[in-house]
Amino acid sequence: ARTKQTIHPGVTCDGCQMFPINGSRFKCRNCDDFDFCETCFKTKKHNTRHTFGRIN
């Protein structure tokens, strides 16, 4: 069974500039407007004291 990948309209990844973000989105809970796609969340650096929420 294939799962449908989520698309987050109007949201750009702050790591690789993917627009819109496809798949899981990781939103910084400390910054007003900072989002990563799943790949960037795993590989890019952000403030290590900040926490992220996963939005599927």
C-alpha cells in the first residue's frame, strides 16, 4: 500500500528552498517562521537549543 505524501502549500524549506514542502515538515517551535523538509532536518544545522515539531 502506498501512502500519499503530504504537501504543505505556501511553506518553503529554509534549508534547501523546496517549495512547497513535500512530505514531513519540521517547524521550529522557537522561531516565528522557520521550517525544514525532512532531508534538511536530518542534515542541516539550526540552533541546537531549539525544538522542532513534526507536521505530517
